[in-house]
Amino acid sequence: MDKRALEADWKYCHAVLPRVSRTFALNIGQLEGDIHRTVLLGYLLFRIADTFEDTVYQEEGAKITALRDFSDIFKGDKDLGQRLALYEPLKFLWTENSDAKDLVENGHRALRCYFDIPESHRQIIDPLIVKTAEGMAGFQERKLESSHGVFQLEDRSDLEDYCYYVAGVVGVMLTEIFCQRERIASVRQQLERFQVHFGIALQLINILKDYSRDIARGWCYIPMAITEKYGIDINNIEGLSGWQKRGIVRDMVVHIVPFLDSTLEYIKWLPLDERSIRLFCIIPFILGYRTLVEITSMEADKVSREEVTRLMEKSSAYAESNNLLEKDYLEAREGPLDVNSIP
């Protein structure tokens, strides 16, 4: 591949990241060397699958086909040319002016960079993208077969399965990549106990934050067991009472906190001298539980930019001290994240 063209592709990948996720741009930017490049590309490729799943410009049948075709790119020992040929038809499936769609249109550039990272890293990522894309396609099939205008998950187990495919698998990828470093490989067994929970925790927070918008596009990830408990009609989400809204928050927080506990344990097992990797994990963890604190206040659903700046400064100190990180988390867990504290 032409060196200048490859450099331009890498420049695109770095530039598009903050456009498709400001949060992950903050923590991926903390990584270094091959791990940084690999996680950047891994995230962008998973993000392409997310875009196929989330777009409102295609029906479920078309989404299923796109996700399965995308999955095929990462099956077997395909060379770059084969992958580019399979990706080309996926670039023009719908018309939209967004950063996510721009990434899909330029996904071939991410694939070219993908062959500029170690082959051992591609061998880690390939089967996990297959698992994610096919898992997403499975949920799209269920919606297609459903007779309801809004497709709703059934219970907590169903919710965890969904979160596993869209986020938990990413935790597996990260652990495998991090364990390429000898000091982290020595605690692989401990990290593997919590790796899936990390991604699930962050996804659950996003689900709680965005449930009204998700319902508007035909998906309710708040399980039926919760909405039935509070007599909620998901087809009339704008008419929820304060009691019903607080009920959703309380029940979801009860479900989310144990996954946040596991995330803290994951971070504590990372060696203190692996500063960049610890920062990568600490930043979304803090932003996640602080976002949950805002949600439980029933007044906001995100952390302010000023607060993000302050938390970034705190993250630097927490990278050097598990005790400081744990103290901050437990203050939130035993304070506003205590369900008895929710107004």
C-alpha cells in the first residue's frame, strides 16, 4: 500500500473518532503505541456495526443483511483485497448526513489501517466483531418477527444478553489486547472475571439515559418486567408520571451498580505502572458512574463539560492510586446511587 495514502487513512481514523464519540476519544487518546492504534481501529469497526444496527433509515430486514455481510468480512483468513471487496457494497445502503454515516462511507480506510497493526491483534478482533455483528442481527430478527410497534426486551437476562453483544464483547477484546503486555498478562485470570461486566455497565447507563429516544425509534431496552411493575405504557412514554420515571431509575440502578462494582475490580487489578491503560479504563468508569448520579437526581442525564474537565484531572490521580478511585466511587455508590436516596 502507498505509504502516503496509508498515512492519510490513519489521519482520517484519528480525526473521525471524536466526531463519532467524544467520550471514547478522551480515553483512547491515553493509550500508546500498537495498543493505541489497535484499540482505535477496534472501536471504529465496532462503531460501524453499531451504525448498521442503530440507523433509522433502514428496516430490520436490511439491517440484518448488512450486519451479516459485515460479519462475513471478518470470518476466515481473508486478505485485505478480499475484505475491501466485501465491504464496498455496504458503503451506500442509505442516504444520511451524519458523522456515523461518514464513518461507514470511509470504512475501507479503517480496513486498510487494520492491516497496518500486528496480525496477532487482528486475530483477536476478527472473531469478536463476528460475534457482535451476528448478535445484533439476532435481536433485529426478533424485532422483525414481532408484531409490536415497539420491540421490548423481556427481563434482566434478555437485557444482559443484548448488552453482552453490543458492549461486553468489547471488554473481551480489550483484555486480550492489554494482555499482550507481560505485566498485565500475569493477572489475566482476574481480569477475565470482570471484563464483560465493564462494557455491560457502560451500556446499561446509556440505555437508562436514552430510553425515551430509543422508544421513539421502536426499541425499548428497559425490560418488560420493569415497565409492567410500574404500569407503564411504552407507546405513551411522554405521559409517564414522576413516580413511574423514578421507578425505572431505581430498578435500573439496582441492576447497574453490581456491574460498576465489577468494573472497579477490573481496574484495581491493572498494575499501577501501566498508567496509560489504567487511564483508558478509569475515564469512562468515572464518567459512567457520575452520569448515573446525574440521572438519579432526576434533573439531568449527562455530566457538564466543566465537570468532565474536573473528572479528567481526577483521573490522573486515580491512575496512581486504587484507594483514591475506590473512595470516590464508594461515595457515589453509598450516596446518590443508594436507591433509598433517589427522590
